[in-house]
Amino acid sequence: MKPLIGITSDIDENGETFLKADYSRAILRAGGLPVVLPAGLEDIDEICDRIDGLLLTGGEDVNPLLFGEEPKHELGKIAPERDEMEMALAKCAVGKDMPVLGICRGHQILNVALGGTVYQHIYSDLERDLLQHKQQANRNYPTHTVQVTEGSRLAEYASDKDILVNSLHHQAVKEVPEPLKVIATATDGIIEALESTKHRFVLSVQWHPEALFNRGDETSLRLFEEFVQASSKS
């Protein structure tokens, strides 16, 4: 039986739920059954009991109040109802040792849910030269290099120790709590991927592999396939 993958969604300016089709396509092609979870959804425990894997997707900024900071001037749009739901889902899924894959915002939410923090705006929070992390190219194209840590789960999937990724963010993971560890960084030091040292499959990336997956990117293909396979054993 194909595993049921819960996919978190975003909220538009009218309060309507939406999700880019690439996420569902990637799950389907990797052998899973995608179920879109409307932002602001309640009954978290029951949902967590019924799904086999959790995909935390990209979107707007993470509310800094979640990690004990006041909002800075550069903070973008936030969706507190989405934050609340995703924090609860992430904690529940990790607590059940359910496979979790976080993407972009989902990478940051996972980190915050487990006790970490986020840079609200890397270009003002960090006093060093940074790459263009919000690319001007189409999201389907990779634009900068990420260095993958040898021996990590991601290294098993990567086509090389240095991989090309797409990049669509201005926030980034800051302090990383246990049991998460850094398994990939950009050449400017921005944290690009995390994995848990204590769970079957808890992994997150700052880029958008669902967009690269649909271009046949080898690393993205393996990432989704291994996530779905891990979820089939839940």
C-alpha cells in the first residue's frame, strides 16, 4: 500500500489555501499518495495518526515570536495560523518518529519546532558577503552551490559532494538544536540542510527539490524516493 503523505499548504491574501503542484507531483512520482493539509487545520493529533509521512513546504516568513524575538523591519509576510499548525504537526510527527521532509520555510519551521532559531533577514543580520539567496532565475533552475557533509544521509543521495540548488529565501536557520545537525552549507556559510541523529528520517533542505525533481535532478529524485520509502515503513 502506498504511504499517505501529508503536505502542508499556504494561505493567500484572501485567506484561501493553495499549494504549488510540484510538491504533489514529486510525491506521486516517488510512489506516495499526497494529501494536502489546509493551513490552520485543527485536529492535529488525529491527522498525525492517519498520515505516514509529513512534508513541510515552502512559503512566507516564520513568525519570530515563535523563537523569542520581536519582528524586525525587514520581516516579510507571516501567517500565524499556518505557523501554529505546522509547529504542532512537526512536533507530533517527530515525537512519533514519523518521516519528515522540510523544504525552504519547512526547513526553518522544523528547526524552530525543535527549539532552534532563524535569521529574520540574512542580509541585515549577517555582516559578511552573501550569495544571492533569492534568485532572479526561474525556480526550476539551480543557481548556487551547496557543500554536502560526507557521511550524512544527504550525501548518500547527492550526485557529488558539491551540488547545485535553486534558492528562494531571505531567512535562514541560525541556532540548531539537538538532535538536528548541519549536513550542508552554501559557500557563504548559510545552513542549507539538517538531519536528525535520533530518528529514522527527519531531514530538511533550504532549497526547493520539488522544482528540481521535475527537471530530473538526480539528488532531488533520490531525496523524494527515500522519503516516501521511509514513510512506507511507518
